[in-house]
Amino acid sequence: MKEVITLLVILISASFVAGNCPLDQMHAIGLCSYRIVCINTIKDVKLHSDCQGSSNYDVKVDVTLQNASETFHIGADPEFLAMITTLTVHGNWPRTDLSFLEDMYRLRNLYIVNNNIQQIITNDIEQSGPFRNLVSIEVIDLSHNQISNIGELFQFEIRPSSMQSISLAYNSIVEVPGDTFGELSSLIELDLSHNFIRELREEPFCNLTHLKTLRLNNNKIKYLNGALKNLYNLRHLYLTSNQIQKIDMESINTINHLETFDISKNLIEKIDPTLFPRHWKHFNNGTICKILLSDNYITHVPNVSIEIAERFRRNSITPKLAYTKLDLSNNSITHIEYNAFSLLELKSVDLSNNKLTDFIVNPKDLIYVRYLNLSGNYLNRLYYESFSSMHSLQNFDLSHNYMEYFPDQSLSNTQNLKYVNLTFNDILELHSLRITFHPEGGYLDLSNNGLSALIIPDNEAIGLRELVLSHNNISDAYLIRLTDQHDLTRLDMSYNYILELDESSLQLPEKLGVLDLSFNDIYRIAPSAFNRMSNLKTLRLSHNNLKIIDHGVFRGLTSLLNLDLSFNQIGQLDSKVFMDLQYLSLLSLRHNGLNVLDSDGWLSYKQDLTVYLDGNNLSCQWLAKALTDFSRGYSKMNPTVLETVMVGTSIQGIPCEQEVQNYEKPKYLADERLLIVSQKILEAVQEQTSLMKRFMWHAILHEAEQRNARNVSRFYFR
Ligand SMILES: *[C@@H]1O[C@H](CO)[C@@H](O)[C@H](O)[C@H]1NC(C)=O
Ligand SMILES: *[C@@H]1O[C@H](CO)[C@@H](O)[C@H](O)[C@H]1NC(C)=O
Ligand SMILES: *[C@@H]1O[C@H](CO)[C@@H](O)[C@H](O)[C@H]1NC(C)=O
Ligand SMILES: *[C@@H]1O[C@H](CO)[C@@H](O)[C@H](O)[C@H]1NC(C)=O
Ligand SMILES: *[C@@H]1O[C@H](CO)[C@@H](O)[C@H](O)[C@H]1NC(C)=O
Ligand SMILES: *[C@@H]1O[C@H](CO)[C@@H](O)[C@H](O)[C@H]1NC(C)=O
Ligand SMILES: *[C@@H]1O[C@H](CO)[C@@H](O)[C@H](O)[C@H]1NC(C)=O
Ligand SMILES: *[C@@H]1O[C@H](CO)[C@@H](O)[C@H](O)[C@H]1NC(C)=O
Ligand SMILES: *[C@@H]1O[C@H](CO)[C@@H](O)[C@H](O)[C@H]1NC(C)=O
């Protein structure tokens, strides 16, 4: 704290003239550590005297210069320029010699990004590249320019032994001359991506023996030409989006540590099995190597031959494990040989979007597989043996295939499944599902099949927590029998053809928390249809054909928080149908064309209930009262909309209809007294046992109906 205050004092007491480097843009971020933003040129900045010259402190001066001309240094204080350690300059310099770098011998990081540079002028006779004096330089970023000639650029008077990273990404480089990086043997990262490089040669890279990351992606490279042979320490090689047809194995095999080998989006048709094995003993235990070959033209994955297997045999005395993540997606693979994956210790295999009709590989090679993606193939069966040792499998995607059954036999040895995806297959019925999910619970997607029946007996699909059955052919909900699925908490049955629900339709477990029945054709729900679902928190019934909600429909939903009845045709609604829903906090009635909403049932409601009313036809009188009651705290019911409207009549953005003269009141509103009486009776009934309740309910309703009829006739025909 004391240091910070001292520094602030130092900063303020130093006599700055707020000119090109405004004072409020200067920040001391540590002892002798500054961050300064200047415009056009660097002027009138003075550091504290302790931080100047050959200071005892580690002086860090980070300058960002906006809108600079390339001669901004002329007239600037050379002593200050010499103090800069990090420089970011923005300007427009089509042709430049970067002469401002001449005296910046303390510079460590240089960013000249997006400055429209087309040419950097160098004088190759005098070996006068613009960076020649930068003895401390660590990072040079020249990305997003239009530089094409990099020949003499990186020449130095003294070898820059701290140089770590160079980026020339997004330029116009076509050729990398032989001696370009010859002096940069300390380089760790080199980015040449997004250029127009056609040819690679060994020379430019031969001294980069410390290089760990090389980005050559998005160029026009056809052949590797052994260019990478000397990059003994390379860990990450990016060659994606080039025009490589054949992988030059000699070049790759010398790289002992290659962890990322990305050669996706090229023109490879054949792969050599020696591509896969690595010098495993060079890796740390648990390293995951990535081999990315997606988006090529591979048709066939050959065996790793016995000789190669011998050559790369793992060190069995110290059982270190380096795993492999293999991506072969988006190829045209029709065949994988039995021993194709030997010695790989696959952790993750992506074979999606290929042309596989079978997946028969040595099960020993799949022991560690956690992720297997076979989506988008032509599979209509799974070969049991291949899966027999896959004890680690967690994420299995078999979507977009031609399976007519659920491959539970193949998956019977897995105990750790978390995601199983079989969407877009041809399964019509399932009467068992003998698999066990991960102890933390599993997610199964069976959407977009032709399923009309699914029965999961007790002790099957153990651990199934979420089940997606949307876009199937379910017309009778009773054929979805999941009562013994004790772990199931979410069920999605949207986009099916369910017409009605009665007391026995939903054969679902008690623990279910979320049920989605939206986008069906439900026109009728009988009382007690959700009777056993006492844990349900969210119920979606939107986009159905409901016109009437009878009393008792939502009976038993004592935990329900969210109810979505939007996009139905419910014209009139009585809040007393929600009587059991004592925790309801969100009710959507959007787009029903609702004329009448009797909210009296909510008068004694204990907590806030938000009711969405977009796209309805409620009277402004009703709405005004409901809004006033809510704002005054008389009622907990908050009428609102998701999207406020500006056209037509509305209150607070909620649309409503002006009361028309001679508006016919609906019958059950006719007699206020009757309403109050029945409300009282109903409340009393609530205390009764459920059997009593049901009995009395009918009696009361019957009586009330008769009285109502009498009263109505009296009211109208008096
Ligand atoms: C940028 O610099 C030029 C002269 O170099 C000047 O004309 C222009 O106004 C400056 N723009 C800004 C935003 O400072
Ligand atoms: C590589 O470095 C050596 C010195 O270590 C030097 O003699 C040689 O010229 C360099 N190679 C290239 C291609 O610049
Ligand atoms: C691949 O290896 C398996 C087992 O060693 C062998 O049966 C099969 O014939 C081999 N395939 C080819 C094409 O060599
Ligand atoms: C490597 O890690 C695994 C677990 O990740 C462990 O069982 C094994 O003993 C480790 N091997 C060595 C040599 O450390
Ligand atoms: C596979 O190809 C499709 C379209 O051809 C593309 O959208 C997708 O990103 C590709 N997947 C990968 C992993 O490259
Ligand atoms: C499997 O691959 C497909 C296509 O490449 C992709 O869309 C899907 O997300 C992948 N599945 C998983 C679980 O990653
Ligand atoms: C299943 O795959 C489809 C597309 O292939 C994807 O949209 C869906 O989210 C996946 N489901 C799961 C549970 O990953
Ligand atoms: C859907 O189920 C009905 C019977 O409920 C059947 O007639 C129809 O063919 C099924 N449609 C498909 C696509 O399976
Ligand atoms: C409201 O009701 C009138 C007639 O009663 C009808 O013409 C109009 O379309 C309805 N508006 C909505 C949003 O349903």
C-alpha cells in the first residue's frame, strides 16, 4: 500500500505536460512499472529519477502509441525512447524502415499489428534489418499487415538470445527464404499462419531447435519437404487448411514430443500407420497427444504392422501413459482395420461424418476411450467385441446412423456413460435398456427416431437422469413407461403426437422435476393427469390445442414452480384450477386469445406469481385492476408480458381490449355471491383427504352448476 502511494506521488510530482501522452492515460502498475498511452507521438513523458538510466529497479515501460506516423521518434526524447520495454504502435505505413527502433535497445515486446505495412525496407549489404539493435527482444508481432518479403528482416548485430516468439500471421508471405530465422535458435513460437506460403524447405527452420509451437495453417503448402526434420523440440504443429496430399513421415518421425499434430483440412487420401505411434517415453505421464486429421479424403485406416508395433513398443518397466485424441471426422472412411489403433492408447476418437458400415477394431486398443463419436455414418449394428473393454466410455455419439435398436448389449460393460446420443436413427420401439450410467447420472438423447413405445423395466437404465424423446412418433403417452426410473429428473416429450392425457397416461417416476409436453396435439387433459408428480417443478404444455382447463387438472402438482400454457386456445381461465399449485411462481398464458381470466383464486396467494399475458384479449378494465392490486400489494399476481407492445390499446405495454358495450358476461361470473360461497367451500374442501375431496368436489360442482343455471336464467330473464 505504502509503495502505491509513493508511486502515485512520484507520478503526480513528476512534471508532465499533458500533451500527446495524457496524464490520465498513465498508470503506474508497480515500482518503476508504467503503462502509458500516447497519440501521434511520444512527448513530454518523464519517469521518476530512480527509474531512469541504468536503474537498480526492473524498469518496465509499456507504451501504446495511437495514430503514429513512422517518423514519430523524430523530436521525441531519445532517453525516454530508450527506456521503453513494450511498444504497441498503430499507424498506416505502407512502406517503412521502422527507424524508430534504432535506439530502443531495451525493447522486449514489439507489436506492430494491422498497420497496413506492405514493405519493410532493409539494407542487406550493411546487414541493417530494422531489429538489429534490439538485443533484449523477446516478442515481435507483425501480424495483420501485407508483408511479403521477410528475407533480411531478422538480422541482428548480436544474436537475440531471449527471442521467444515471432508472429507473421495474416500477411502476404509466399516464400520463406533459407536464412530468415537462422539467428533465432532461441525461438519457442513461430506463427506463419494465414499467408500464401507454397513451398517449405529444410533450411529456414533448421536452426529452430528450441521451437515448441509452429503455426503454418491456412497457407498453400503442398509438401513438407522434410522442413521439420530438425525441430526436435516441437510440441505443437498446425498445418490445417493447406494442400498437403501426403504426410512426409521422415519429417515427423524425428519429432519426439509432438503433442498437437493438426493436419485437418488438407488433401490427404492415404495415411501411413507410422503416423500414429510416438516416442512415448518422451512424454510426461498422462499427456494427451492430439492427432487431427478431419476434413481430408481418407478412405481407409490401415493396421499398425507388427514391425512398427515392435519398434515403438512401450516401455513396460515404467508404465508411463501418454494418451491420444484422434480426430478422423469428415473423411470418407469405409474401413478401419482391426489393429489400426494399436499402440495409440486412445482417449478420444472422432469418426463422425464418414462412411462406416461397421466398427470392428481390437477392443484392447479402446480400453481408455472416453469419447467416441460415430455420428453421421451408415451403422445399423454395433459389433459387441469392439466395445467389450470400453470401461471408460463417457460420451458416446451414435446420432445420424441407421440403428433400428438400442445397442445395449454392446454397452453392457460400460459403467461410466454420461452422454449417449442416438438422435436421428430408426428406432421404433424399445422394451428394455440394459445399461448403467455414470454414478453422477446420465443423459440419453433418443429424439428424431420413430419411437412410439418405450418401456424401461426396473433395474435397467440405472442412473438415467435426463431423457430426450422429442420429435418421435408418440401418440399415446401411456406407451412411455418409466415409472421405475428412479433417477430420472428431466423428460422431454415435445414434438410428438399426443392427443390427450388422462389419469393413467403418464407412467412417469415420482422424482421427475421437468416435463416437456410442448408441441404436441393435446386438446384434453383429464383431472388428476399429473396426480403422482409431486416433485415436478417445471411443466411445459405450450403449443398444444388446449381450449379448456378443467378443475382438478393440475391436482397433485404441489411443487410446481413454472407452468407454460402458452400458444394454446384457452379462451377462459379460472385461477382456481391452480389451487394445488401453492409454489407456482411463473405462469405463461401467452398467445391464447384469452378473454377472461378470473384471478380471484390467487387472492390469498402467499408469494409473487408472474403471469405472462402477451397475445391475449383481456379487458383493459380487468388488467387495470389486476395491475393496481399488484402494485398496492393486495394481490401477489403480477400481470406482465415478455415483449411489450406499442400498438393498439395497452397498459404498461400489456395489450388489452376496451370494454365493448353490452359485453356478455360469462356465465360463471354471473353471481358474485355464489362465487364467494363456493370459494369458501372449496377452501374447506382443500383440508379434506383426497378421497373425500374428490367425492365432495363432484357434489359441489354439480350443485353449483344447477344453482348457477337457475341464477343465470333469473339474472337474464327477470
Ligand atoms: C492522426 O494523425 C494525423 C497526422 O499524422 C492527423 O491529421 C489526424 O488528425 C490524427 N488523427 C487523430 C484521431 O488523432
Ligand atoms: C545456424 O546457426 C549457425 C550457428 O549456430 C550458423 O552458422 C548458421 O549459418 C545458421 N544457419 C542458417 C541457415 O542461418
Ligand atoms: C490387420 O491385423 C489383423 C490382426 O493382426 C489381421 O487379421 C488382418 O488381416 C490385418 N489386416 C491387413 C489388411 O493386413
Ligand atoms: C501414470 O499415471 C497413472 C494414473 O494417471 C498412474 O496409475 C501410474 O502409476 C503413473 N505412472 C507413472 C510412471 O507415474
Ligand atoms: C465437417 O464438415 C461440415 C460441413 O462439411 C462442417 O460444417 C464441420 O465443421 C466439419 N467438422 C469438422 C470437425 O471439421
Ligand atoms: C460428433 O460429431 C458431430 C459431427 O462432427 C458433431 O456435430 C457432434 O457434436 C459430435 N458429438 C459430440 C458429443 O461431440
Ligand atoms: C445429440 O446430437 C445432436 C446433433 O447430432 C445434438 O444437437 C444434440 O445436442 C446431441 N445431444 C446430446 C445430449 O449431446
Ligand atoms: C407412427 O405411428 C402410427 C401409429 O400410431 C403409425 O401408423 C405410423 O406409421 C407411424 N409413423 C412412423 C413414421 O413410424
Ligand atoms: C380479440 O377478440 C376479437 C373479437 O372478440 C378478435 O377479433 C381478435 O382477433 C382477438 N384478438 C386476439 C389477439 O386474439
